[in-house]
Amino acid sequence: MATTANSTGVINDLIEINNDRVAGFEKAIADINDENIDLKALFQGYAEQSRKNSLELAAIVGSAEEVETGNSVSGTLHRAWIDVKSLFGGSDRASILSEAERGEDAIKKAYKDALSEGELPTEALNTVSSQAEGINAAHDKIKALRDAAKA
């Protein structure tokens, strides 16, 4: 499927933020202690969701030289913020979930922006819409867990 330069850029941005999400969840998984072991499985599932999203999006872009394989600058800063927070005792359940929700806010916004820009071809629009539903559900789950942890 042919994509325009603008739609390829939008799709590559989504690939980047999905890559960031994978790296962010993997970092969180590595830092989670045994008392929050249930979050490891949840975060592993969400990392896998983003790996799948990236593959689907890369298939839409098509040409290997046009597919984004890295992480975004903002995602790298997000992971650095997780590192700093862990140094200051941010390893309790509410802190972990608050940081995860902050990351989910970013990817949720990226999908919303991609859908509202109106530059995606039909196939990409269908894929991005479907992925956005999964991202929104993940965000809502993390937010609910965060709210419960704060209560």
C-alpha cells in the first residue's frame, strides 16, 4: 500500500511512541519488586501490545528504509524520569502506576492526534483506530489501578 510522506511521518511517529512504550514498560518491569508482581504481567502484556502495534504499522509503511525503528526523544526523557524517580523512593505501587499512566497519556494523545489530522489512508486509519481502542483500554486500566492504589 502506498502512503504519502505526511501519512508515513504520522505512522512513524506512532511506531516510535510504541517503541518508547515497550522500553518504558520493560524498565518498569525490571524495577518492580515482588510485592507488585501482578504489575509485571500487566506491563508485559502492554509491552507486547506495542510490539504488535509497531509491526502492524511498519507493514503499512511498507518500505523498510522508511520505517522508523528507534525511540523518540520524549520517550527517552520519559525513561530517564523513571530512573530518577526510582532513586527517590518512587517504587511504591501508586508511584509506579502514576508514572505508567503518564506514559499512557502520551501514547493516547499521539493516537488521538494521528486520527484527528486526517492524513491517514483508509487501511492505516482502520489499523490506527483499532490500536487506539486498545491503548485507551490500557490507559483506563492503569488509571483505575492507580486510583485504587491511592485510596
